[in-house]
Amino acid sequence: MKKILFFVIVLCISFSGYAQKEFDAKFKPIPAKKSKNKETIPPKVVAPEITPPAVVKKPDSLQVNPDDLFKDSNLYKKEANSEGVFYNRNQYLGSFKINTFTSTIRYRDAAFVDGDKIKVYLNGKVIEPEVAMDGAFKGFKIKLEKGINRIDFEALNEGFASPNTAEFQVYDELGVVVSSNQWNVGLGYKATIILVKE
């Protein structure tokens, strides 16, 4: 009997535990708090109707036409029209802006060290009359003039293996590489680089 009584009590407690009072008619929901900050909407961006005037571009001082550069037959040997021989001509290596007062030019034989020799000019004046190139970099410093500084490397020979080949590097006085390239020119021809000091 005690077991039945205990079972009835547990059953009554469990039914009263599952009873729901939320659905009673007296239930009132709690309203949400109203925010004190109002949501701001960003203004619409309207593009201007007036277009600005076109910018007048200054001509680039670096634009050099190699055909015009090599026209002077007193300074540059005329290109040979030999079929299959690509190095019997002058080679333009580019023009570059530079902001420092001096520049360092370094060069070495780029391929097989075969006894290549060069002569170096700065603005038409000889600054290195004869340089024999080997596998290690050699070089010199030049003082740059304001405006155009034209550096010509003339092949004095072609060594044992044609053509006269070299790798060169141009640095500003801070040690920053301005240009790095190679030339392949025949006997008497020149490789030219232009540095424009601003």
C-alpha cells in the first residue's frame, strides 16, 4: 500500500510540474527598451557635374630616338648591312633619371673572358682611353652635369670570340642600381646609355 501511495504522490507532483501558466489570459509581454541613439543614415554622395580641365603634359625628357642619336657619323660608325650579323651596329641601352651629383659605372666581360677592350666617353669626351675587361667588375665614378649625360662604350676589339660583350651596372651615389644591362657590339661600334640629372 505504501508503494501505491508513493506512486500517486509522485504522479501528482509530476503533473503539477508540467502545467503551463504562460497561456493564461492575464499574460502581458514585456516591451523592448527604446534606444536613446537614433540610427543615422549617411548622406548620398553626388558626383560633381563639372569636369576638371585637362592637365597639360610636359614632354618627357627621356624619350630618345636611337635613330636620331646615332645619325652623327663623326661620333658613331654607320651600321653594316651584313645578313645574319646582328652586332655590327650601335646599341642604345636606354635613358634614366637620376637625382644625385655622381654616378658609378661598373662593367665586366659578360660571356667568355676573351680579351675584350673598350673606350669610354662622357658627353663626347674620352674619360677611359682603354680598358681591358675581365671577369671581375671594374668601374669609375663620374660627376654628372645637370641635364643629359651621354655615356658611350666603344668596342676597341672583339677579343677571341665575336662580338665585344659586356655586362654593366649604373649606380647613383647612394648605391641604388639605376640600370643593369648587357651590350653586344662589333669593332668600332658603341653602346650608349643616357643619364638625365634632374
